[in-house]
Amino acid sequence: MTQENNNSVETVLTYEDDVLTKIVGNTVRDVDGVLSLEGGLIDSVTDKFSDETDPSMGVKVDLDNDDKEVKISMDAILEYGKSIPLVFKKIISKLSQTISDMTYLKPTEIKINVKDLQTREEFMKKNSKGDKKKDK
């Protein structure tokens, strides 16, 4: 009869890049002042309430499972009139906390490329008309 010793069990927990991009995308989209993260297609504010939302759009991660570290970069459209450095600071704080809480990984680099500034009304107008035609 073999008795298992729990102290000798080797355990390994790793993550796919897609898991981290989803965490990042969902976290950043909830930060006041972020209108959209952009990838190949525009991901509008209204889309975040639908089932078709891709939370990883516009997010790139460089994941090091061995060292438990992650580097993050993203392209964003921010809200005109908001302090860009303050929005960036909120993103860094929220991302660092969420990633640490959910994965125990350490973000070692967070980069945001601001692609555009738009008022919320301008953004909604641009993304509510003709989006489906552009995507075809």
C-alpha cells in the first residue's frame, strides 16, 4: 500500500498569454477616462455590454511564467478633457492590484500608447454609425 506524502508533490501553475490579456482588457476598460483599447478592430464602449466583446483586443503581453512576471502594452483611446497622466496612474494601480490578486504575477512594465483623444459623445457617435460596414 502506497502512502502519498503531500510535501513531496511538485506543483506547477502557468498561464497562457490570452488569460492575461483578458484580465488586462477587462480591468482597463473599467478605468474612468479610458474609452477603448484598440486592436485590429475598434472596440467601442457600447460593445463592452454585449456578449461579443473581446476583452483582449488591443492588449499585448510578454509573460514569463518561470519568473512570475509580465510586461503589458496596449493602444488606447482616452477621453478628452481628462488628465492623461492621472488616467495612466489609475490604470497602473488597478492593473498591478488585479493581476497580483488574480495570478500572483508581478507586472514589471506597463506601456500605453494613446492613439487618440475623443469626447465621450464623439466616441459614441463615431462608433455607433457604420462600424459594421467598416469591419466587412
